[in-house]
Amino acid sequence: MQQISGMLTELFQRARLEKPGQVDPRAADFTLSLLAAMYDRSGTGYIKARSAAVALIALSGDTLLAKYRAFFQFYAVPDGKMALITRSALRSLLTDLNQIPAIVGEGCTLSCVEIATRSCFHGVLNSAIVEEKFVSWLRSEPAVLLWIPTCYRLSATAMVSHQARCK
């Protein structure tokens, strides 16, 4: 947690420099508290860096495609000249991502993760998949992760302004 705290402090200091007045000085502390609530419920003081990173990616303002590719990079394993994501790595990713809605009482069960994993690997004979297959599956908006594109769309539409007047 100390290492993550240091990284968050640095991250938000840079953000404050880039966007003066737009970043709360307590953002690093708030984010660390959120990560601890999601990934350290027993209070061990330990959070997997990969879990924290994937949560930050999921909650970032980046595009969906950038998020999906980053998820793959964090959970894929090298296999010669390419990287692949295995069933167990996908289960870990889905479990980590589902801690985010779970913090507000909207998480799913392990069976949801298993159903989603089977859905992603449907028709795949190998034990792992390439990035294109993984991203294609995420773009199909599997129910277990529907909150990610929904939050993205809500965030994207928050900046839309219409020049129409109502009577």
C-alpha cells in the first residue's frame, strides 16, 4: 500500500500541474482508500499492484479501446513473439474488475465470472487467446462488464452541449 500511495501521490501531483485547480489535493488519499476498500478488505496493508492498476485503468477517462488493450497487457502472458491471455488470467481480470461495482453493492458472483470466461473462449480450441479476440469479446459488451462502457458513455456525454432552446 505504501508503494501504491507513493505512485498515486506522484500521479496526482502531475495531474495538478497539467490541470491547475481541477484536481483535489486529497485525490491520492481518496483513491488509495477506494483501492483499499476494494482489494484489501481484511486490512492486511497489501494490494496487488496489477489489481490497483486495472482499477485505475477502468476508472480513467481514456477510450474504451485503450482500456481494453491495457487490460490485455496487464494480464497477458508472453508466448514467443506474441502475448496471450489464458482462461485463468481472464478469471483474475474479471474478478479484479468486479471489485469496482461490488464496492457499491453491484458485484456479481463467481458464477458470473465463469460464464463470462466461457463466453470469451467460446469456439476457441487453444488454452489462450490473442489480443484481437479479447478486445472483440469486450466490444460485444459482456454482461459482467457492462458497467465499463456504460460509465464511459455517461462520462463522454457529460461534456456534450446542445445549442437548442426549450420553450
